[in-house]
Amino acid sequence: MSDHAADHRHHDHGHHHHDDHNDHDHDDHDGHHHHAFDWLMGVRIAFVALCAVAVHFQWPDANPPLLMIGDQVFLPFSWWALAGIVIGGWPLLEEAWESILRRKMTMELSMGIAILAAAYTGYFFVALIITFFVLVAEVLEGMTLERGRRAIRNLLELLPRQVSVRRNGQIAEVDSSTLRPGDIVLVAPGALIPVDGRVIGGSSHVDESRITGESMPIEKLVDDHVYAGSINRSGALEIDARSIGKDTSYGRIIETIEQAERSRAPIQHLSDRLAAYIVYVALAFAVLEYWISKGDVNSTISVIVVAGACGVAAGTPLAILGAIGRAARLGAIVKGGAHLETLGVVDTVVLDKTGTLTFGKPEVVAIHPADGIEEGDLLAAATMAELRSEHPLGKAVIGLAQARGITIAEPETFSYTAGRGIAAVSQGERVLVGNRDWLLENSVSVQAGELPRGSTPIHVSRGGRYLGSISVADTVRPEAARAVSALREMGIRTVLLTGDTAEVADAVAAQLGIADVRSRLLPEQKLEHIKTLVASNAAVAMVGDGVNDTLALAAANVGVAMGSGTAVAREQADIVLLGNDLERFVETVALARRTRRVIWFNFAGTVVIDAIGILLVMTGFVGPVLAVMIHTGSELAFILNSARLLPMGKKPAHAHEERNIAAAPSAQPAE
Ligand SMILES: Nc1ncnc2c1ncn2[C@@H]1O[C@H](COP(=O)(O)OP(=O)(O)OP(=O)(O)O)[C@@H](O)[C@H]1O
Ligand SMILES: [Zn+2]
């Protein structure tokens, strides 16, 4: 397996101090912990252990010589200690020195001071033991962090590496990195589609849930578009590749996660500060201990050494990384640790209706032509105006027209007012399609008519004359009720905001048990409502899908877009659901809360253990060897606590398909 990604990231870390936004004290500390196990490190650790043993048994020389410079006698001297500290502890000393150059207090610097102080005063064994434990902890912590990044990488490496292409009339297996737009890619049934492109041969049903959120397989025929990362279910496909790798829709999802991984959540800054603070406090207590014990080097060093901080410094990013990876497996793309952090404190969830609580696939349930108007006239005007519409209501009208085989005229001009409706011109006449207010605003009077229960009327006029209305009804998603009640159990308030009529909104709210409903809202009114909530100190998550939700999504503390949502909504949102399952969103909220708990547990635990450790040292119960064990043992425990959030073991939502894919010989050739 290529370690390219790891190298790249490590490289980033190695140069942390060159970029400006890294104004914290501890980044090199956690940066240094990013090594995977490497042999050099293993040899170093063994060598330090050997040196410690040699020093302990005073081998080969029972009486260490004194260091002489000229005829001045300095301190007892041991080649073993010198070799162990300098060769073994080199990485540590190097970082300590860097910290001095940068005038930053880091854990490496304080440990370096402790080691050198121990060695200087002749406590060679202590110096070597500290070196040993610090190195071991770095390796173990580095491995845990590496596991975290690998978990994310595995998630991202779902696209096939080997791809069948037709070149010069011959079929060849090529590495996906050599693909070019314009290549003809062959995809076997059961395999993942490796590129975005156009079908030029074959037909199949394709599961696009990972990209568009559509859970039902979609039939793909010649000329249809397919997306990388979707699963070819039934037939063989021949695809003209349009975009490859990072340029595909799937590639952009991946990029989002990678960016999220690099961005720093406020809580990470907080943990960096806390870690730096712990180092300072330990040093202060060391000075105090030196004074109280009247210069006892052993206990002074123990105070410095006992206080570990990597549990917060490295544990926090690991927890966030793990949670972002786990959320992705749940089907929620979190665009940054900060959003995860906010989601963990959300107490109000605002839900849009159409497309969020309902399927957003409404159907025409009744047609009511006005007096003296032909049904065909009404439909012709409505379909012409809705032809370019992306709104679910418009699609319902177009769907009906197609089902009836009505020829749809192209509008000459088309304009859409979100939350209102459409104005289009055809054959010199202005056609209005939208809600009652939209027609009234344009001085068309609307006849009241009988409506089927729970349906939304779409009113139509042409040339200032009212033509009638088309009633459209949507179905509530079955999982929405479960999601809303799960949110209630978590103590989260739900609010329904919709542009639809009060009648429809109230019916949906009643069905789901949402008490707080606002209907007939314009996009700006949705925005106002969110602003009011935020101003009242609520932590608000807004879940929406439409163009009419984008303002509200931006104003909420966390904006969440449905997988089937419009591109603008998905662009604007902080969290994008890959599917449309609101229960996945609820699980993501629970995950965010758990992440918060893990991080704060690490904070509190680190402070408590460090405090107890310092107390035990100062009361004489703990010496330097036990002190360094407390330091490394406790921080390792907290890092492992964070590691529990990593998406390990549990298979992704699509596990069954992936197993099938792995089983299909042509899909995943031997690696
Ligand atoms: N393309 C359209 N064709 C017909 N009517 C429309 C169209 N777009 C909007 N409308 C009218 O404006 C109203 C508000 O639309 P808007 O998109 O803000 O909300 P919605 O889709 O009804 O519900 P939600 O706010 O829950 O997504 C609709 O209920 C409909 O009456
Ligand atoms: Zn440490």
C-alpha cells in the first residue's frame, strides 16, 4: 500500500512552524507523534534500553570516571549514558532545540530539560528511563494516530485502482491514475464506476446513493450520465470518461473530508492551549519543589516528568478525525471539525418540509381548470413555465405532462422567484405559475376552489387571466417521524419552516409531532426566523434541501443539506448527508455529542491525573521512574479513549455491496 498520502501529510506537519496560522505551542508535539512505527525508532528504543541496563548494573565499570577538563574535576561520567541520551534521544533533543529557537515551551523541551538535568547531576539511569518511555510513548501514540488517518484513507480509497479501458480497439486493464478524459471505460456488473462520464454502450441500474443520495437504483441508458463512486448493479456499461479522480463528484466529496481533516476546530486550539499550560504549571511546581526540598534534583525532575499532556494535544485531533471518518461512514460529510463541535451542542433543529421531511417527489392529485378554461390549456401553460424549473412542484407537473404524452413548448423567457413561483413568456403572453400570493402580487385574481386534503395548489395564469390550479401532494418520509422523536428524546427542540401553505404544513407537523410550525415563508423569512433563534442563544442546526433554504442554512450555527438537495444547498451547508435519511443525521448529532464527551473527559482526566501525579511526587510517594510511567501511561490511555471514535471494524453502510464487488473477479483484480 502506498504511503503517499501519509508522507504528504507528515511533510505538512514537519513544516508547521513556517505557516502563520499555527500560533499554538503544542503543534510540534503532536506533529512529532505522527510517526508510524519505523525501524530506526525501534532500534533507538532498544539501544536506550541497553544503555539503561548497562548503567544500572554499572557495566563494565563499577566506578564511573569523573569528567576532567584540564585538571578541573566535573561530574561522574558514563559513555553508556552519553550514547543512550544523544543517540537514542536524538529526535527528542532535536525538537527540544527547535522549541528553544522558536521560543516556545513544548513537552519535548520540558522532557529534554528533565533528561539533561538528570544526566548533569549524575542520575544517568533516570535520564535513560525517561528517554526510553518518551520514545515508546511517541511510537505507540504515532501508531494510534496513523491508524486514524488510515481509517479515513481506506474510506476514501473506495474507487477501483484497476480499470478496464478500450484503447485502439483493444481492452486493457490500466491503473486508474493513467486514465484520461475521453477514455472508454468498461464497467462490469457489481463494480464501482471509476469515472464521471456518459454511457455510450450497454444499460444498467446504478446505485448513486453515495453521490446524489438517491437510494433507489437508477436506470442508465446510452447518453445518460454516471458518477464515479456509484455502484453498477445489473448490466455492463461502456462509459465515455468526462472527469477523472479529484475532478469527479466523488473526488470532491473526498476532498471535502480531507480538508475537514486539516482544518482545526476551536476545541483543538483550546486543547493546544491547555497542553501548553500543563507544561508551564509542571515547570512552576518543579521550581517550587526545588525550593521546598532544598535542591533535591530527583524529585524536581519527577515533577517535570509526571505531567503528561498528549492526551489532550494529540487526543483531540484524533477524536475529531475519528468522528469525521465515522460520520462519513454513516453517510454524513462533515466539512470541518468546527461544525462537528457545534453539532455536539445543538439544542434546536429546524427542518424544511419539501424534500427534507417529505420525499420531495410530489405528484399531481387533481387539476382544477377555472370556469370556461380547457384542462389542456391549463396544463400546456403550466408545463411550458415549469420546463426549466428545478423545483419539486415543477417536476411533478412535468412528470404528469410526460405521462400524458403532452408536447411541452419551450418558454421564450423564464424567471424564478424563490418561495413564490415562475414568470415565463411564450408566444408573447406572460404565464405565471406559483402560489396564491405570487399571482395576487402580479394583480391576477385567484378563484378559491376545493382542494384535496393535504395538497398544495399551483395556480396558473396566462396574459393576466386566471387559468386554474393544479393540486400536488407529497409523501412524508417514513423515517422522518422516527428522527423527530429521536431528537425529542435527546432533548432537542424541532421547528418546521416551510414555504408551503399552512394547511399542508400543519398536516405534516401533526403527523410527525412537531409543535412549532411556520408556513408560507419566503426564503428571507426563513432566514429571519433562524436569525431570531440564533440571537436568542439557541444552538441551531438547519436541515434543508432547496434554493429557498440556502440563506437559512448559512445563518444557522450548522447548516445541513440533504443528499438529494440542490447544488447550492449542498455547497452552502456545513454538513451534507449523502443519503436522505434523517435518522443518519440524528446519529451524526449523537456522534458529535459523544466526541465532545470524549474530548472533555480527556481534558478533565489529564488535569486530574497530572495534579495527583504532582501531588504524589511532592509528597515523596513517586520517584522519577514511576513519574515517567504515569506520564506516558495516562496520556496513552486518553489517546486510546479518543481512538474509540475511529470507524474501525464496523462496515460502511454499503458493506454488502462492497463484498459483492470484491467477489466479482473483474471488479477488483488482485493487488
Ligand atoms: N416552480 C414552482 N412552481 C409552482 N409553484 C411554485 C414553484 N416554486 C415555488 N412555488 C410556490 O411557492 C411556494 C413556496 O415555495 P418554496 O420553494 O419556498 O417552498 P416549498 O417547496 O413549498 O416548501 P419548503 O419550504 O418546505 O421546501 C410553494 O409551495 C409553491 O406554492
Ligand atoms: Zn507526552
